[in-house]
Amino acid sequence: MIPQNVVNIEKKGNIEGAVFHIFYPNLNTAFLFDRDLVTPIIWGSKNIVMTNLKKIDELMKVDKTSKVRIYSYILSPEGYRKIDMYNGPIETIGKYIRRY
């Protein structure tokens, strides 16, 4: 069983790039990755993942005005498909990114 609501300690202060990927395998769960799609930054409840995504500047050790790009994917019968993209500053993530 995978533990829920976990921030990966390997990724604290070790985030690669400013592009992120959120995968929604079901309606309650999300996985957040940076460009290293092997090791997630955080996984668990999608609300916890979104809360931590809004504070990604702390994990990246950058200013809230830094720009990021976030791709969202949802699981369909054919596999994961891209459903959304956000490109803007960290400080406005909560206003513009959709929750699924």
C-alpha cells in the first residue's frame, strides 16, 4: 500500500526545473512530479497536493513571482491524457489552476 499525503524528502530543495506534471489516477488522488517523472514530489489526496503546489516556491527556494508551467493529466481508459496547462507565477496558481 502506498502511504498517503507524503512530501518526498529527496525532493525538498532538489526540484528540477520549473515544469511540473500533476497526474490524477482517480477523483481523490494526485501525484506531482517535476521533470524527473520517476520520483514524485508529493502524492496523496488531491487537496493536499494542490495545497503544497501553491507553496512550491518554498521547496524550490525561489520567489513567489517565479514563473512555472504545470501540466495536468487524468486517467482515461486509453491511459493518461493531458487536460490542462498553467503557465504563470507561483503566487497565482490557486486562482487559475483547475481541480479535478
